[in-house]
Amino acid sequence: METYLLQTYQQRTRKLLQDRQKVEGARVDKKIQRMQKELIKLQDEKKLLIEAENNFEYGNLALANIHRIKPYVSSVKLLDFSGVEIELKLPEGARTSAEVGELFFKKAKKAKQKASGLHIEREGLSEKIDFLERFKANIFLTQNLDELDLLLPPQKKKAKKEPPKPYEVFWIEGQKVLLGKNKRGNIELLKIARAGDIWMHIQGMPSTHVIIQTSKQNVSDKLLYAAAKLCVDFSTTKIGRFLVDYTHRREVKVQSEANVLYNKYQTLSIDKAH
């Protein structure tokens, strides 16, 4: 009877885990799909630069023919700088012929600025998608409901919508644990961490930074290992044994951006399996 009850319990908890994994995985999938759509919608830098160049040329052409452009007309036939006759469609909102050139130059400047910022926006979306893909993979790697709850702590309702942070927040044994989502997140964690907080990083390879916010002199082994496991799980998809160094933030010296040197550290061995 004990064997039967144990098997029934294990089957039930396994089913609960699988059901929750599917639900949470589907939620992450929706976020990924939404960001992928945003990524596809981003315009092409080359097209924007061509648009900026054309508007700049139209602005110069309008100024060169200012006497031929009548107020409030929608278009005008002009000779371009190659001597070819074109019909120039004038920007909306131009009340005088002088404003036509100014509006073309404004459009050129706006397109150029947008082109210069596109790669930053594209990089940010790509990093978010990459993080969510790793998050989803780690959801399905959890072995029990406790591990899943660690990844998915209850969300507090916010009074107002805040801009997304470049780091993720976890709660382990009542302690706040911060994990950098990307390079910008790692830099931010190094800035906001207090001297007594515990900092973590995988030894000898690029990895996410982890900060355990604590005012305690000693933290439990369970907390340290759980935070170190998060560090490994969100840094690499490879399996094997990884060494995670940890020390107080005061011992971490920033060299440049998220590149650091650190002293008086200890090391944990973390196994990552399928």
C-alpha cells in the first residue's frame, strides 16, 4: 500500500509539474512572439538613409526654386540638379514656400536619427528574445514544483507601469536575488549593488552576473547554491560541471563596463544536466 501511495503521489506531482510547465512555457512563448513581431516591424536602416538623402536633396531643390513654389500647393514641377524635370510632392503643413525646404530638412534629419537608433532597438529586442528563450528552456528543465516556483515567484501588483529593467528579480528564502539579462543588466547590477551584497559569476567564461541583496554576514548554503544554479542556467545551454565564484561586491573592481577583477572569493561547483 505504501508503494502504491508513493507511486500515485509521484505520478500526480509529475503531472502537476508538466501541466504548469506547459502553461508557463506558453506564456513565455506569447512574449517571444510579440517581440519577434516588433523585430520584424523595424524598418531597414538603408531605406531610412536613402529617405534622408532624398529629403535633403528635395530641401536643397526647394530652396533653389523658392520663387517658383506658390503657397499651399501640393506639388510643383521642377528641374532637378541633373536637369531632369520632376514633379516634387511638397510636404503637408507648409504655409509658405520657405517652409517647404525647412520641412524637407526636418524629415531628412528625423529619418537619419531613426536609422542611427535602429541597431540599438534591434539589439535590445534580440537580447530580450534570447533571454526569454533561455527562461523557457529552464522552465522545462525543472525537476520539481519547488524549482519551478523559484523561477516563477508571485508577481506583486504595481501601482503604475514601470519601464522594464535589464535584470530579473528572484526571491530565495526571503532574500532578493538579481540576475542580469544582458550586458546592460550586468552593468546596472554592478552599480546598484551594495558593498555587503554577494556577487556571483561563472569562473573562466562570459556569464550573467548575479547579486544576492543581503545585510547578513552569513547566508545559507541552500541560498548560495540556488543563486549559483540560476547563474549557470541563464548563462549557458551547455551541460556539465561549472565553477561559480562568489564574493562581496566590495571585492569586485570594475575595469570597464561589465568586465571586472575580484579578490577573496569562494567557489561553488554546479552540475547542469539535461
